Amino acid sequence: MIQKVSKAVIPVAGLGTRMLPATKAIPKELLPVYDRPIIEHVVREAVAAGMTEIILVTRSGKEAIENHFDANFELEHRLDQKGKESVLSSIKDILPKAIKVSSIRQHDALGLGHAVLCAAHLVGREPFAVLLPDVLVLDKTARSNGYSFKSLADAWNRTGVAQIMVEPVAVEDVEKYGIIDSGNADHDFFTPFMTQGVVEKPSREAAPSNMAVLGRYVLPNQVMALLENTPAGAGGEIQLTDALNVLAEQGELGAFKTDAATFDCGNKSGFLAANMAVGMRDEATRAYVQGRFNGLDRFSEK
């Protein structure tokens, strides 16, 4: 019987150097995308997919991330006293009460594989999801919030085969991503298919496809044992990709293509684009922006 996935590991121990100086004192995961921090968007995505336990892999200096999901009694009391019910609701009801948020520290920056491995004792013997907090997955408005990741989790729940979310990228951009080997076949959106492995940042000539890994995974517990036995690679880091390729060799690695818009909020361009995309989904904000910034050229004048 396939054990359904209910635990999500979210690595938040990064330094956020691509977003300096904004992240000098503020964790990059707490920078806002429109009306809520990046990390809240990602956690809500996980919860919408059926995750009931969120495991943050963090480090010293990032306590504010944990605090965001905790109660703030003084603030809540003051808002209640002032009758600001809608604002109060927005901070009290971030997550359903049944959702458990826990954390573990990654003491050394030894790669994504090591970050995932830090959560092994909290994951236990269960399958688990991994969501990278830099990546915002924005599904089409006709679909529900978190549709793509929920579909990914559902694919695991049906098949028991590891799933990684992918998207097509321009050929000139393959060098920026982990690229899957899809066997030179085309695949439909939201239809799981088997993959022959992942190549990290290949050259255009060596890329096995143009399908890039998005930072959303649902994995069997076997991956923890694989990571424990994975030697450190370049830079002394333990790579999750190495464990994924072992699964692929065993014929146990599936991929899942989404048509969602995705944004790398770990860099300034992606962060700005994410804010614009999410903000423009609000009718009032869209009307304001269109009126206020009619004739954007004047803002780039020298």
C-alpha cells in the first residue's frame, strides 16, 4: 500500500547573498511578495497539497521565520482592541490549527542534499516533499492555489514513484538549471512520466532536454539513506541530484511538467517579477498601477 505524503521539508538556511543588501538583516524568505512573505506563499502551497507537517531546515539568525508562523499575543491583543478584525484574521489564520511547523538547524552550508538529510529524524520512515522557498509557482487563475504541487503530490499518492516538477525553458537557459533526461520524448502537462536522470547545469550541447527542475519534489524515504551514503561533491556539498540519479537508474524517478508561471525570488529580477505578477491579480491594485504608471518611460529618463 502506498503511504501518502504529508511532510514537507523546506530549506531556509541560505544566506540570501543574491538579494543583498536587502537581506543583510532580514531573511530572504521573509521578503514580501505582494501582501505576504515568500515563505508563507510556499508553505500555503504545501498545505493546499495536503501537507500536515512543515519542517524548516534553518540556521542561526533566522528565528524570525519561525516567529512568523507563531502567535504574537501582544500584537493580536492590540489589533483586537482596535477592532481591526480583518488584519487580525490575516495574522492569526496564516495556517490551519492542525498544521504542525517544526524546525531543525543546518549548522554547515553543505548543499541541498545535506539540508534535506538534516530533517531525516523528523521525517522518520515516511515519504516526504521538498519545496525550495526561492521558487514561487503561480498557477493559472482558472486553477486553485497550489494546483501544480497538489497534482505532483497526487501523482506520488497514486503511483508511489518519486516525482520532480519540471518546466520547459529556452535552450539558451539550460545552463542555469538542473535538466532532466526525458528520453527525447515530448510530454503533456500534468501527466507524470519516467525520466532517466538529472544533469546539473549542462552546456547547451550536452543538455539532454530543455526540461528544467523547478525545486518541487515528492520523494520516497529511501532518499535519506541514499543521501547518507552520498559523498560530498564540488565545494564539499552533498547534492540531492546524486540521490535522484540513483532512483533514475533503478527506474523509480518520475517527472511532472507544469504550465504554471514560476519566479526565482532569490534574485532581484525574479523577485520584482513575482511581485508584479501576484499584485496584478488583485483588481484594485491592477487599476491603481495602470493609472499611476501610465507612461512608464518617464521613470527611466536620465
